[in-house]
Amino acid sequence: MNFALYQKILAVKPIRRLLLVGMIARIPHSAAGLLLTLHIVLTQHRGFAAAGAAAAVLTIGIAVGAPWRGRRVDTVGLRRALVPSVISEAIIWTVVPHVPYEWVLVLVFVGGLLSLPVFSVVRQSLGVLASGEQRRTAFALDSIATEMVFMIGPAAGAVVATQFSTALGLTIVGLATSLAGLFLIWFNPPTRTSERDLSQSEVEISEAEDSEAACEVLVATAPAHVQEAAGELIHLPASKAGAQKRARLTGGRLMQSFSWFTAAVAAVFLAAAGAGMVLSGTDVGIVALLQVHNTASDIGLVMFFWCAASVVGGLVYGAMDRPVSPLLLLFGMAALTIPMGFAQDSWSLALLSILPGFLCAPVLSAASEKVAELVTESRRGEAMGWYGSALTAGVAFGSPITGVFIDLQGPWVGFVAVGAVGAVLALCGIALQTLRRRRRRLSH
């Protein structure tokens, strides 16, 4: 292990500033999920299954919107791409606390669709600013910063919800997130290598370069969004070269534009989905278990232990000389989540959260690093969008499933269920990778 790697990364001013800005921008939304759950359970007096369903709708919106937002960053630049998010965050989260549950579902879906893409922007920019062996350390630092945010956000959200009101908390989330979006627009971190060596001044992109970027990025999305890709191609310059390029893109090469999505990338997405499921299920389980014991005010305590353990795990992983498979890390995290269901009070729950928390940041770091390693830069923005979609799809699955088990049998069953499913997913991914390696050996 070489902890001096962190010093080298933090000595780079653009990376240091990016990590700080990303950390600040994540704080409001780090409390949104908890506040939404508490609002539905405490204020609207519904069960944890309903709260999990709302969280699922929110994350489905995020999953659907992530590739689109990634394309917008690639094609129109970061500043223009963030404008819809800045407006929608301020409006939606101030309205959500004052409408019935059915309208909450509609609004949180739209909110997810247009949510501020802090995750993909920071990860993509780190992929530009760091290279080679430095990238894994930079991603690990980003995961550590995220876990530090989750020490602050949920604890603050729990205090506001229990001491004041969930409506006030959700309103603060919307306004603060919008403000964070404005801060990102001002900072404007680079998301392409062509921007890396430029100054803080506005980056000017020629029409030809903009058209080329639009072709490469949008055609890569064609298998999943044919209508959107066709609409974007219409806006390319009507030159002879542009027509020839369109002819090539609408031919056989269109089917090859998704070639970056290999079996190895699919395995990483599986690990991301499993991690999201376990983490969201654990989040709901913590709130439910503390609510059963009438100690909801201790949410901050449990979150501190859970997230502090992840920070330590992230530091250890980032200083390791060799990467670890995200599927192996997911299996360990999922299996160690199960005992949390047998906690008897706030302190025992906090202590039991240490071991699975220790593997949280390494899972996310290993998966992000693997995507950056497997996908070329011309496809990385799209790949990171789909990676975020896989992660949030796992979150969407974990929350309602855990909520259903909690309403039926109690919080302990929720922990057991989400941990077991996560472990099975990891084992399936490991088995597929092993089978693929054996077939390669036999073919050679």
C-alpha cells in the first residue's frame, strides 16, 4: 500500500478543487432519500413499502435520465446541460411536501429525470484530469468524499425532520441543490481531454467538432434511443461531408456503435446494480429498525459509523497496489449486511454496520475504475451514464423490496432479504466470469 498516492493526487489543484466542489454539490441530495422516506412514513402515515416505492420511482427517473444527461454534457457542454436541472430542482422539491402521495410519485419521477448529474460529471471529469494509475486513487478519493457527505447530509436531514418538519427539509434540499448546480456552472470542470490544458476561460468548440462529437455520442445511444438519435442527426450541418457521415452511421456501422458494451462491462454494471440494491435496502432498513425502537433521532449516529467505515475502506483500497474485482467486494458487503437485521438497539446497529460499510467505497471505486479502464474516452461519457443507470436501477429494486419485507415481518427480514439477493447476484457474476475465462482458454 502506498498512501503517498493520495498526496500526489491532492497536490493537483484542478483535481483537488473538483473533489471539493463535487462533495459540496452532493450534500443536499444526500439527505433527500431519508427525508422522503420520513415524510411518507411520519407525515403521510404510510408504510415502508410505500416509501420504498417512492424511492424506486425517483431512482427510475434518475436511471432513465442519466444517459440523456450524459449526452447533453458531451454535446452542448456542461453549463448548458445543467440549466434544466437547476430550474427543476428548485421547483419540484419545494412542491413535493405539499401534495398527496400519488402526486409525490409523479413529481419525484420528474425530479429524478432532471436531477443534477453530479455523479457522472465528477467521475467523467476525474477521468480527464487523472490518467493511468492515478485514476484509481482519484476515484477512491471521490468515493471517500461521497461517504463524508453521507455523514453530514442524512444526520442533518434527520435533525430537521424530527425537530422541525419533513416539509422544511425537502424544501431546503431543492433550493440547496439548485444553488449547487449554479456553483458547478460557475466552476465548469473539464469533461473532455480537449479542455484539460485550457484556462478558466470559456471553451470554444467549432461547428465541425461539435458535429463530430454529436455523431459519435448520439449514435452510441441509437440501440436504446433510436428516435432521439435520429432527431439529433437532423441537426448536423447539411454539408456533403455531413451527409456522407450520416450515410455511414445509418448503415452497418450503426450496429457496431455499441461495441464498448462487452461482457466485462456488463459484469461491472451487474456489480453496480447489486451495490445499489444492497445500499438502498440497508438505508431503508436502518430507518425502519430505529423507528421500531423509537430512536429515529439516532439515524445520524448509525450513518456516522456506516459511512466512517466506508471512508476507511476507501482509503485502504485506494492505497492498494492491485485492484480487486467489484463482484468479490459486492459479495462481501452483501453477506456482511445480513447480521445488521439482528441489532437490538442503536449502538449494536451502528457497530454491526462497520464491516459492510468498510466495503462500500471499495465496491464503487472498483466498479468506476473498471468502466474507465474498459471503455475508450469517446464512449466514456455514455458508459458512465449507463453505469449510473445500473447503480440507480439497483437502488430502485432494493428500496421497495426491503420495504415490503419490513411491513410484512419486520426490519430484520428486510436486511436478510437484501443481503441474500446481493450475494446471489455477486456469485452469478463471478460464475459467468469464470465460465468466460474457461472458454477463452479452450479456444486458444
